[in-house]
Amino acid sequence: MHRGKRYANSLNQYDRYRLYSPAEAIDIVKRLSSVNFDETVELAVRLGVDPRRADQIVRGTIALPAGTGKVVRVAVFAAGESASEAREAGADVVGSDDLVNRIMNENFLDFDVAIATPDLMGQVSKVGRILGPRGLMPNPKTGTVTTDIARTVSEFKSGRVEYRTDRVGNVHVPIGKISFPKVALLENVRASIDELIRAKPAAAKGKYIRSVTLSSTMGPGVKVDPSRVRIVDEDLAESA
């Protein structure tokens, strides 16, 4: 992959092979940002799992305490009282058969997260081939098939994100914007790592957190010491 001069210059401004503490890595990521937009900061974690095995797929949702800094558009498949709760909670699009038809006939996909009540999953399955490849299909494992519509909509609007291991065992989590205070990014790092550890499959053997990297949208990856990635309380205290 060809990289520009700005990217190449960034690589010369830190030690690419050193393992940094989370706070040090965030400082570097923020310092290296030189574009004129508010980049997303991403946490990438390589897990010691075999995602080819169903019992080692790691997926779920993470409630980021400082949010993502992104405006999240939420679509809800619901009817009756649940539909009313979804609208009151701030859902951007709410519907049942009508929403299914919009997706099928108009290719309507102007949303980032889809949530459904269990009773409507039969209708939602009609557009599974459209939503699935885009990561938008509601799923009980990620909490997007639920009867607690109001709470779920509110959480996704305020900073809950979905995660899932890719085909080689990596998990990528957006943890905020480059403009976030360091303490906010640290809080989101801790919440993300805690959730991934909580979700560790029983079948996973050996070292679980194998590598951790922080980067911005246009910046290089900065390696984080996996043995220090949960020890962020001191960093939080220093950044407060």
C-alpha cells in the first residue's frame, strides 16, 4: 500500500517498535495528527482466538463512558408501544413492515445501527441478505434484539459500539476523536479492554491479549504494551 509523505514523516517521530503505555500512545497519536479534520482514534486488539471456530468468535457491544464523538443514526424495527418508546428515546427511523419494504425496494440504509424487538425478527429476516454483509443485522448477541427498546436506543445514541473479531482474530473499536481529552480516551480504552476480557471464550487457550495498537484515521499505529493496557488508573489520575 502506497503511503503519502505525511504518513512517512510521522513514522520518523516515534519508535515504531517500542511498547508504550496507553497514556504515552495516546499522546503520540494526538501529536502526530496533522490533518484538518477531527480524526477518529481506533483501538486494535489481536486476540488469541481462532475465529474459524464458532465457540471462539468474540462479539458484543461496549458502552464507551466518553462516547465516540460520532452522531449515530439508529433504526428500530418495532410496532405499537415499543415503536413509541423508540421514538421518545431518540431513534432516527422507526417502522415495521414499512421499514422492511423501504430497505427491500428503495435500498434504504441511512443508519448506523439497527435494533429490533424479538416479535419482528421474522419480518427483519427478509432483509437479512442486505443488512448482514453491512454489519447492520440485529442480533441478540450484540444486544440489538431486545424488548428494552428505550434503554438500548439511548445507549447506542450515547456511545455504545458493536465489536466482532475479524477473520484473523483482530477486534477494531473506535474509541473517540483526536480532539477528545486524553483522560476521555483512556477511559474508553479501559472500558474496551475490560469488555474484551469479560467476553473471553472458554475455549480460548494461551495468551489472550496478544497485541494492542492505537492509531488515528490517517496516522500510523502506535504499539501498546499488552501487560500495561489495563493499568490505566495511574494514567487517569495524572491526566485528571
